[in-house]
Amino acid sequence: MVDNLLPCALIFVLGASIGSFLNVVVYRLPAGISLLSPPSRCPRCLTRLKPYDNVPVAGWVWLRGRCRYCRVAISPRYPLVELLSGLLFVALFLRFGWSLETPFYWGLISWLVALTLIDLDTLTLPNVLTMSGVCLGWVAQVCLALAADQTVIPALLASVVASILGLWLFDGISILGAVVFGQTAMGGGDGKLAAMLGAWLGWQGLLLTVLLASVLGAVGGVMGMSLGWLERRQHIPFGPFLAFGAGISLFFGNALVQGYLSLFF
């Protein structure tokens, strides 16, 4: 464990830095603003931030949560996203070690963090993220198959089929919801996110993710209505539940499936 301290510290810094960029993506992408220009600046006084103001997590602490120049409050969500990203990067490293899977799953978790926050903010899942995530998932499966000396075509085909399954599954849910409830049950972006998760996790991981997301969504909806936070038939974003289910599948999917099968075989 001690041998991993330095790598974990460096990986945390990497993940937190990626989280800092994800904050930019979450804010600018839905607004149609370039991710590269203008450079980071205060949204109120528009003063360009210094590099030391942008140090992940620590920068917010040093500034005591306020802009150095106009003293407007800076949302604590920024350092929390950076902290979460750093911790997820470390957790993935501890789970998959020094393998090719680790950097690819860092990419997946980064996409999921960005999509979760955008869905919470805007109730949308941008095509540019979901579709690029699908393509990256296919590339990941090809690379992982090559690294394992496996045949590439079956791995790619399985990934593509799982993507199609995810898309069809949520299209079917949407159509059924429209017939039964007279309103759209799922947004179009949910199906594309499911296609992305199928590309990464395969059909077994996709089905487990959807099951977990459905349970979490149902529990969250009931609790929200019980506490008065939600009204009946109020639309709530399903993307975060899919992302959370995918995270559980990524870390514990094999153990959960094996545990379930052991009940019957």
C-alpha cells in the first residue's frame, strides 16, 4: 500500500486537473461557448484568472471561495468536482492497476461526470459527448482486445451490438411510456447515453447498469416526492442514475453478476 502512495498522489492531481477542465465543459458546452477561448476568467468581473488561482481544489481554498479581484462568491461545486474526479481516478487505478484498462476507464468516468452535471443543470445530454463517448468505447474495446491478444472483430462487433441494444432499449421504453402515460418517459439523450455505456460495458454490463439505474431512480423519485422536493409526473434527469449505475457496474459488476448467478447455479 505504501508503494502506491506516490502514484496515487500523482494520479489524484491528474484527476483533479481533469475535473477542473470538466467544470469548463459543463459550463461552456451547453452555452455554446468555445472550450478553449476565452481563457478562464471570473464570470462577474471578467478578469482573467492567474495560473495559481486555477490550482485544483487548493486554489478555491486559498481564495476562501471568492474571486481574488471582485470578491464574488465562487460556487463550491468547482472544487467538489475536482475532488471527486481525483478520487475516482485513484479508485480506478487501485481497481485496475497498471493496465491499459485504467486510462481508458479514466476517460469513461470523465465523460460520465460531465454528462451527469450537464443533465442536472439543463436536463439535456449533448450529442457531442454521448456520440464521441460511443466512438471512444469502440476504440477502447479494440485496443483492449489487441492488448490481450484477442481477435479484434468479435470485440468490436460485441461493442457495436451492445450500443444498438442500449439505443433500442430506451427507444422502446420511450414509446411504451408515451402510450401508457401519455407523455414522454425518456429523453432522446438517455438512449444515446445507454448506447455509449453499451459500447464500454458490453450487453451484460449495460443491462446491469439499466437495472441499477432503474432501482436508484425509483427510490430517488419516491424519496423526492415524500420529502416534497418533487411533484408527481415531474421530469427528473435519468442520466445521473445511469452514470451512477455504470460506476457500480464498472467497479463491482463481475462480483454482482457472479453473486446473482450463484443463487441459482
